[in-house]
Amino acid sequence: MIVLGLTGGMGAGKTTVARFMRRAGWPVFDADLAVHGLQAKGGKAVAAIAQRWPQAVRDHAVDRVALRQAVIGHPQEIAALEAIIHPLVRDERRAFLRRMARRGVRICVLDIPLLFETGADRDCDAVVVVTAPLAVRLRRVMRRRSLSGEQARQLLARQMSDRERNRRADHLLRNGLSRGHTARQLKRLITSLERAR
């Protein structure tokens, strides 16, 4: 089984690329979706988050806006949150890989924003990095998360630099020009990986 890592800076366009990969028939593990599940009512992260940030939990579920306000701009608080979330996401990721191996899947994808930062790239045979101009990414992050420009920059600054991420990529997809341009690059990549397997 080929395990393909998918990552990129916040707002780079990983969601669009993951959608194309699903259409190609490749199962995708979505780390962001896993985090949502962990923080939803009955999720495995709720109790630990409630203990550290009681104001961020309502009706036995994490209020993501309140949690973001509690940690953004506070590196120690972000580190504490990551210490809760990252091991739980790792467990979910490895359970996904076991399921895919049992099903006999030939190619699957790990869509993880902090792939390199969390060491999840060690579970991958190759890594695709999606990149886009910084101005495009900032605009997307501000719009999606209702953040100020400064808050968006703080979030992006927490991630690995584009230069380092791109250097570590096995495949680089340049996004931000047009969907057609991204689709053409991705079709070439899918064709090459399907032949390689």
C-alpha cells in the first residue's frame, strides 16, 4: 500500500486537492475532520480541554471559537492544546491505516496540515505539498476563520516555513492561479502514482 502524505501551509488549498484525490478513488484521512470529532460531544479530547480551558466547553462539546480565543497569541497554551490533540489524532491516523491495509487499498492519503511538524511524514511513502502565494493564503484564512490580518499571520507563523516544507516535498503542487491549473498538475501526479504502484 502506498501511503501519500498531503500537506501545505494554512490556506494553501489542501481541501481542493484532497477532493480530487477522493474522486480518483483514494481514501483520505482528514486530520482536521478527526480533530472536529475529538472535540465534538462525546469526543475523546473534550474532558482534557474542559479541565484546562473550562470556558471553551459548552454542553459537553468544545466551542472552537472560544478555544481559539483562549490559545491564540499564547505559545504555551497552544503547546498545551497540541499535547492533548496530537496523540489522539495519531491514534486515529494509525487506525485508518490499519483499516486501509485490511481492505487491500493500493493508495491512501493522509491529509494533515502539520504533517512534518508532528512527525506524521514517517508514516508516508511520499509527500505532496500544496503551496500558494502568501497573500492568497492570508486572505483565505482571514475569511474562513473570521480573523484579523494579525491573527492570521500569527497562525501561519506557527507552521513550518514554506521554504522548509517545499524542500521536504516529494511532489509540489502550486495552487492559487486557477482550479484548472491545479487540476492539471494533480492529474499528472495521479497518473504517475497509479503507474508506479
